[in-house]
Amino acid sequence: MKAIAVFPGKPDSVHLADLPKPSVDDVPGGRGVLVRILRVGVDGTDKEINAAEYGAAPDGYDFLVLGHEGFGQVEAVGPGVTEVQVGDYVVATVRRPGGSIYDLIGTNDMTTDDSYFERGINLRHGFLTEYYVDDAEFIVKVPRGLREVGVLLEPLTVVEKGIGQAYEIQRRLRVWRPRRAAVMGAGTIGLLATLALRLRGLAVTTFGLNRKPYLNSDLIEAIGARYQSTAEQPILDAGKTYGPFDLIFEATGYSPVVFESMQALGKNGVLVLSSVTGGDRKVEVPADRINLEFVLGNKVMVGTVNANREYFEMGVRDIAQAEAEYAGWLGRLLTHPVKGLENYRELFDKLTTAKGAIKVFCEVAELSRGA
């Protein structure tokens, strides 16, 4: 079967590879689930792996199949599977267990192992192929009514984990009812963070570089959030107007924004970081003031990355609520489809150069429009 892969460590090596079709028997204990891939989203991670910034092939291979934002339909299940059945729509989690105590209790995303396993990213093949098989433990069912937007579940889980961890941390305060939030960045993750925070009833100000109106600002305002262009008003100035913020979700991919966010955060606030930044950028910051305000203001900063099953299930619930409250909104994020694995060059060209792209995704197989 076809697959889009790279040779890790070799820049711009994306190519069409060939793999044998997997079987439910590949998973021990009768727990295998064979999934036919329908759609796979691509993002900056895929672009960076193709640029040879990171990524490693599974044992026995010199290539890595890309794609960690998979969405598909169950084609077969092993005799020990009860959670899903043939015909169900599903998404697989990304992290796989290592050897740490956190892996052993199902929180693979919190592993302390130096080597970790992520489908489509590190040491495990991803979902930009025709089929995959996995243990039912890592398969999350998506209701049929959400199949049009199910490919957005994996990126949403990064948001779900970050917000969930913020609330979990703030249990230390006995009572924490955040009312004002900021989202730094109006890309895919920023839009999904804005949505998740609005679903929880927070007043949200989302910051982006571009001046409105454009699609992203329209989407933000369509769900009752405020869009603020940093080209018109810097973060710290806007923070004085609309803050201080109880929760800030940073999703710009630009590390200096982290330090501005730290200064815009209110007392007892939580700053969630989701950007993975490379390079060696240096900035000058008011370090003493930031440190003082964090200590005296009981502030917290926490990171979020690939999530465990709990947050995938939370994401399904939020997608269902979003479809009920803001019908059609999530579908507007799916801006740039590319049909067929063989068009991998077009897929990566759109990921790199397409103007106005929110979510670029590959339509691997046709999505049934019927009931």
C-alpha cells in the first residue's frame, strides 16, 4: 500500500513509499483494530520533519511514514475488541508507551524516557498511508455525526490537554473560576483554543499579527471572542485594556511572545505554552519584574504536547458541543484539501505556501456523505 514518508535526517526527502497492508493479527491478544484512512491533517511538525529538524524511523526501516492527525473508519477488529466495531469512525492517539512509570499508567504523554514513541513523528510510522492497525486501547471512537470534522480531533487534543492541566493545577486554590482568557496566535491551534475557551464560558481575546477582516478574525468573532491585531495594538497594551488574563494559551510558534504573555498574566493565572520552537533566538526581557510578579502573584506556566486518551475523549465532547452551538464553524477550518497520497508534493506545497490556509489535509479515501 502507498504511504507518504521521509528519510529522517535528509532534508526535503518526502516521497511515496510502499508498505504491506497490516492485519488485526499484528496486534497480540486479539486486540487489533484495522483502520482504513480517510483524511490526514498536516501541520508544522510534518514540515519540520521533512526539513530534517527531527524525527526518527522505526526499527528495521530507513524511512518514516508521516502524519499524526489521522481520521479513518474501522475495517476489521480482533476477537478481543469490544470498544469499536466495523464501520465506526475513529482517531488514533499519537504517543505509544515507553518504560517509565507514567507510560505504565496510561499517561504516555508525560513520559520521562529519553526515547519516546510518536506515530508519524518519532520511531513509529504515522497515518499518511492507506491503512493502519493498532491496539484498541489507542483507538478513540468519533460519532458518525462528527465525521466531517473528525480530522480536527488530534490538534484539538493539544488544546484540551493544556486547558485541562490548567484547571488541574489550580485545584490548589480550592476555588478558581477564570473569566478572562487570551489566546496568542490565530492559526489552527489558536482558533481551536479560542473555541474551547468559549465553550467553557470565558471572555476570550485572541491575538494575531494580521489586521482584520480576514477568515481567521471572522471565525474568532463568529463565536463571540475578540480579535486583536498586534500590528495595531501590542500585547501588553491590549492586556491593560482587556486583561489581566486569568488564563493565556500561547500558540504563535514565536518564543518572544511567551515573555510578553508572562507580563499580561493576572494574579493566580496560568500560562499554557503549546509552541515547539527551534533555533537559538535571544531576547532582552525585564527578568526581575517578571520573576517578582510570578512569585507574588502565584502565577503558573505549563507546557502541553501530544495528549493521552483522556484528552481525545474530551475533544470529542467539545467537537459535539461546538457543532451544536456553532454549527458549521469547525468545517470552515478545513480550508485546503488535497486528494490522494500520490499528490504529496501538492500537499507539502500548500502546507508551505498556501495563503489563508488554516488546515491543510490529505483526502486519502472518500468520506461517505450518507447516514
